[in-house]
Amino acid sequence: MNPYNMNEIAEQMDILFMTLDTLRYDVAERLFREGQTPNFAQYFPQGWQKCHAPGSFTFASHQAFFAGFLPTPATGGRHPRLFAANFAGSETTTAQTLVFDTPDIVSGFRQKGYKTVCIGGVGFFNKKTALGNVLPDLFEKSYWTEQYGVIEKRSTSYQFAKAADIIAAAKQQALFLFINVSALHQPNWFYGDDEAKQDTLETHAAALKYVDSQLPTLFSALQSKRDTFCVICSDHGTAYGEDGFWGHRLAHPTVWEVPMATFILKKL
């Protein structure tokens, strides 16, 4: 059962929706259990929820996310959704689901008076091509620079610094802030000690530890404004040779199994 009444939350809180692009569930869960991601643990001590991604690569999953289809808990039964675009026949829309009469939740939040902002990360958000504009164009404001991209080792630091500026500038206006964190995506070899410059499961894990280290910048900024409902998840995982598979956009548990966490970040 969905523990949140999103209709009530949307009248009181800002919304943070953050995707940790390409993060595998098994890596996130292991680091959490081992105490290697202390900032994530501070804000959701219950740990990551194991879910199934709605798509096997960034564009497909985010199109589903913005239509209201977040990762589905990897347990039996029907799972009520937090958000939904109105359409007939939905079996996962309940009285607690925030339903929009718009084609996507981003424009739905904007219709409710929220300022909608995107901080892009991977190539599908870089606004360099027509395809790279599809997702950012859903938002009132969208931002991307090379510093936010996959080849920048300090990308999360730059993304969260920009987020802090956006949060401060929003002042009293309700804010729907989306961040696509690029650090986990290939290449991630530079977070490890691999002189061969090869991405591995270990460098994937090291990238997550780096992202965790940057969280205080983002969360402190949010807590200075007002209560924030947070959705943090991966859009898909990636394979590093398991069963002969590499990468994503394929059907393998390393790709389909993703972590998700939802929680309320209280204003300080």
C-alpha cells in the first residue's frame, strides 16, 4: 500500500525527483549494508527498495517516469502509484495517487503552480540534438553543461551546486526539481584505481560513494526552503560481463533490477 497521500503532499511540499542514472540495485544495496553510503543512510535508514525498471535504457525509462510510471516494487501484487497521467483502465491509480489531466507529470506540476526545473546529466539531456531536447523540453527551465556530463569526474558536485542556486532562487514558489545524476554511467573508471581505464563493478561502486559524498550540498539547500518529498531511483542498471552481457538496453537482471527510495525531507 502506498503510505503517502500525494494529493495532500503536493499542496504542502516541494518535490525532488532524482535519477541515479545506470545504478544497479545489487551495488546500491551492498554499499548501503556495508555503511559505505552514510549520507543516503541518514535520510532513508530503511535502505533501498528493490524494484523493476520500466525501461532498459535512459530514454525509455524517463519517458515512462514522466508519464507517472516509476519503478515497480519487485514483489507480487499491484502497487499503487504516486503520480499518474489520467487514462482509463489504470489498475494502479488510487485515491492517494496524484492524477494529472496532462500528458505528463511535469506539465501537471506546472499547472498546479510549481516551478519545474531539470538539471540534466547523460546525453539524453544535453540539448545538443533534437533527441537531446525531448526530455528537457518538458520543463519550464532546463540546464546542461559539459560539467554535468558523463566524462566529468566532478559532475555531481557541479550538478548539486546548480541545484542549490535554483532552490535559493525559488524562494517561496513551489518547486519540482528533477536531477539526472550522470556519475554512475559509463565511463566511470576514473572513480577507481584502474590504470587500464576500464569500467568495472568496482568503479561503478566507487562512483556511487562519490555521489553519496556530495549529498549534503543538495539536501542542506532543500532543508533551508520547506519540506520536500523526495523520490530517488535508478532508471536502469548495467551489465559488466554477467552471463556474457555488457551494458544495458537488454533484458538481464543487472539491468532490470534497480533501487528506489521515497521519503520526506523536513525543513530545518
